Amino acid sequence: MSTIFSIPPTIITGAGASEKVGEQAKRLGATKALIVTDPGIVKVGYPHQISNNLQNAGITSTIYSDVTPDPTLQNVNDGLKQYVDEKCDLIVSIGGGSAIDCGKGIAIKLTNDGEFAVYMGVDKIPNPGVKLIAIPTTAGTGSEVTKVTVITDTERNVKMMLSSSCLLASVALVDPILSLTTPPHLTAAVGVDALTHAIEAYISKRAQPITDALALKAIRLISGSLRQAWADGENISAKTDMMIGASIAGMAFSNSSVALVHGMSRPIGAYFHIHHGLSNSVLLLDVMEFSLVGAPHRFADIAEAMGEQIDGLSLMKQADAAITAVERLVNDIDMPRLGEIGIDADKFEEVIEKMAADAIASGSPANNPRQASQEEIIALYRKCFASRTRNI
Ligand SMILES: [Fe+2]
């Protein structure tokens, strides 16, 4: 069976990469850019730096800065209106996954007719979006290099996942300097999201040799530097590993898919407005334990990539070591468990069946090495809810 691997045609990484925005926008033939971002990023001044850099290259810009943490259809429509009204010919998204996802949503809505929901799922978008330069400020989603966007339909409480090469950015500028302002709790949450991307990309049934190489490298970089990046936000070496690790993990999962953790985490985010990284983190350990029998060799590789000594152990013990390594990591960076983040137990039970149905409908669980029925997903949600942080 043949496989496809696609990433943005230009990816520039390293300290100062974001300063290439003017040069790259000019190369793309742009005259006016819509800068898509959120209010928090405006506060730290990055959009104006981007605007000045574009100006120096002879490109004017206008800023749309109302992107919400889980970007909504309203965000996409508002940004789109500004793009059209201001006669832009390029989108520059700067921020976390939300700003970049919103930029991608605007980009394809400009070139495709009809309701957004029609494009939900895999390879449903007919036309490539308008040109987009993606600049991440956090080491998490990898959205700058993925063909995925997640837009929330607030009326239906559904996080719509769209995956298509039509969503790929023209240029990704991965600059670790921009992540120095990320606060520790966010470094932890987005870092676990990136680790989850790498783990799920590696155990996915759609994994291929190219994504394997990327996923294992990302696991090494992220597990080797997340603690330091969390402990000292100005540790440029750790932040560089995290930014590049998150991007590499993005390239991996974008082409081999995420799996059961992401399938189950999106409904938690949609119903309880929990940060995406946190909603992955609270599921990761129990879902890994459930999935392990489907791909023990792959879990053993993950343990090794995380630095565990597995020589001489039986295969299942080697695979188990991956779960212990992840548990130690999430404990070290103070990530709580599902029952510890203020979700009301009765409300959780009320929507548990719907969440399990939404998880399956997203398609991601189908790529898990162990298939989960709706009843098993419900049981997993309950198990995660009962889990507490323990000393290991
Ligand atoms: Fe994710």
C-alpha cells in the first residue's frame, strides 16, 4: 500500500526565524497581509513586530486579534470579512494552535463555497486555501506544519476536525524566541499535547517509516527537555528543543494521524472548555495502558526513546516502561488528573455517552492499535475520571 507524506514547502527553524516573515511574504508575491492572532499575543507585542517586518519589505497589513482559545466559526467568519474588506492577499497567523487553526479556516473558506461543516473529516476540501505564513508562539499543536485544523461549532458543541493538504501553510517560521514568554502551566499543557502527537503518530495504524523517524525524534526532544522548559521559561536550549520537537511531532501526526487519546480529548474540550493539552494529558496514561497490547513493540520503542533502561526486560515490561516514563514526566511538571480539574461528576456522566459517540465519529480512534467500542470508551472516561496523581 502506498502512503502520502506532505508538509509545508518551506519550513524555517531556529532563533530569529520569525524575522524572515517580510522576506517570505515578498517571495510569495503578497502586497497586504491579514495578521491573525489573539489578544494575549497582542499584549506581548509580536503582531506589531510582524507588521513592522512586513512593512520593511514593502507589505502593508491589518490585524485581526479576536481569536478565542478554541477558535470558532464566528472567528473564521470575522477574520474572513476583514481579509475581504481590507483587500488582503496573504494571511500571517501568529500565536498558539488557535490562531494558526483560525488562519487555516479563513484560508480555505476564501477559496471554497458552502458551509464549513461540509469539509469536516479527511480530504473533503476541494480547493487549496489562500497563501498562509504560520508562526507558532508555543511548542504544542504543530499546526504550523500540519494539514489539520480544529474549528468549534459553538451551537452544536462540536470541535470540527478538518484534515486536508489544502490546509497546509505556504511557509512555517518556527522561532523558539517567541516561546520564551509562555508561562509554565501552558508550557506543560502544550508540551504534553506535542508528546501525545508524537506517541499517537508512532502507534497509529497509519504510521509509515517517514513518520516513525519523525515521531521518535520528537519523543526524544520533548521528553528530554519538557521538564527544563517548564522549570525555567528562559532556558533557550530547552525551549528550542520543545519548539522543534513540537513541529516535528506535527509533521508526524499530520501524516499518520492521531488516535484514541485525541479522539476522546476533543469532546472533553468541547463540553467542559478544558485546554486541549490538559484534556490530552488527563487521558494519556489510561489510554496508553488500554492500547499497549495492540502494539507492544512500538510502546517499547517509545520507552527507549524516553530514556528508559529496557535491556533484559520482557517485551511487555519494556512496553510498560513507556507508561511509567510518561507518568513520571506529567507528575514532574504538575499536570493534574481528570478528576482533579473541577469537572462536575454528574455533568460528566450526563454527557459521557455523547462524548464517546463524538470520539468515534471524529475518526481518530479508528487509527488506534487497539480498537475501542463505545462501551470501552465510556469505561475509559470513567477510569480516567477516577484516577488520581500518585507517587512513583
Ligand atoms: Fe493535539
